[in-house]
Amino acid sequence: MIELEDVSELRDPIMIAAFEGWNDAGEAATAAIEHLIEVWDAEPIAAIDPEDYYDFQVNRPHVVVEDGKRRISWPTTRILLASSTLLGRDIILVQGVEPSTRWRSFTIELIEYARQIGVTTFVMLGALLADVPHTRPIFITATSEHEDVIHRLDLETSKYEGATGIVGVLADAAGQADLPSLSCWAAVPHYASGTPSPKATLGLITKLEELLNLTIPHGDLPELSRVWEDTVDELAQSDDEVAEYVHSLEKAQDTADLPEASGEAIAREFERYLRLRTEEPPAG
């Protein structure tokens, strides 16, 4: 862990994390972290040394120009602090890229840092592809394996079994460390996965408000969500098969007793998504 600045004693801190890659359909989870960084003016306090965890041929460094000077920006996991009297508590934001290697060491390092600075709740954000219509509210499911969190927030445990990403590994590590934690997942329509989904990002932000009893400025997310939905509408209307498929999803959701909103249903969609991903042939 690279310390960027000393951190004084924090006020009942919550850690919220999201990672680019497998856990980030429609870039919804990482966009939620970026939104929180912006609206809360979060400042970097630490970073994980990328040399230990990233394959730079997979996640290449970038050349950036700042104040007329060129420098290398390395893919890594940044840790930022949002501290404001309006929040009533301190928020630690983790903005990262899913590691290429040594996941167990990575999770141990992050969990130990969370315990070191006194984090009381660890929230992990993710997004998955699912058979859901873009015209309806984005399904957000929240689960936890920690008994106190389950009872306090009226959550379910996850029923999912199968391949997982860094979010799942961190959830398990938090549980083993007895660090209260929960995971929030947004279900992104798989036929609209080619572009970022601000509607799913807004859904995650709204869920965080509910779970953490915070007011989070939405900024331009509502307008971006409307534009995204209009754009996907145009796509659907230009293709009869897509339009028919979307209509069938809408009908199934509207006529059913909202089974898609249950944790088990989202877990099934997640399992299907992960299964398809693991069955994909390697690139090249």
C-alpha cells in the first residue's frame, strides 16, 4: 500500500469499492464511484502498488499530459477520502481495475487497510448483464453474509454458486475478517451492453442513498439516463427482432408478480451471465 497522505482518525468510515472489468457491465459500478468522487470532492489518500497485481500487457499504462508535462499513468487501485460535515461520517472510495494476478494477496492488503483506518462497513458495487428491459427501472439487488448487516438493512444472503470476480473475492475476504460488508449489483440489459449505462449507475447511487441513509446529489445522471433510454429505444425500433424481444421482456415483467426483483432471480441471471463468460473462447 502506497500512503499518499496521513489520515487522521476517521468518523465511522464506510468504504465503497468498484472495479473495472468482469464485475462492471455497462461501466455502471465504476461510473458510480467516479460520480461519488466528483460530488463529494474526494481526495486521494493511498494507492495499491500496481507492480504486484497487474499485467501491463493486459492493462497498459497510459501517457498523459498535465500542465504541459508528459507522464505515465499506471493502472492501479486508488483509495480516496470524502470528508464533509454534510455527510456526518467519512467515506472511503476505492476506484480500481480488477487485478491480473495474486488476488488473495490483493484482497488481504485492501481488507487490512480497511481495518487499519477503522472502516465499519464495506460496500462493494457491481453490475451484471441480464434479461431485463431497458424501459423499466433497473433492478438493484443488495446481499450480505454478515448477520448484523442482514438484520439491520433487511437484506438477503446470496444464493449464487459459480465463477466470480474480484467483488466476490473481496466479499468473502471481508466475511472471513468479520468486517461488516454488503454487495450491490445492477442488472444491465444485455442487448444494450455496448455503451455505458447511466441508468444503471443512477440505480446504484439511489440504492446507496437508501442503504446508507445519505443524500447523494444526482447531478446530470437523470438526464443522461433519459438520453440512454431514448438511444436504446431507437436501436430497438430499428430492428424488429430486438423490438419484439424487448416487448416480451416488458410483458413478462409487467404481468408477473415482480419475481425479477428478488435476490434469487438476480442471482440466477448473474449465474447465467458468468456461465456464458466462462464458456467464451479465448481471444486471439
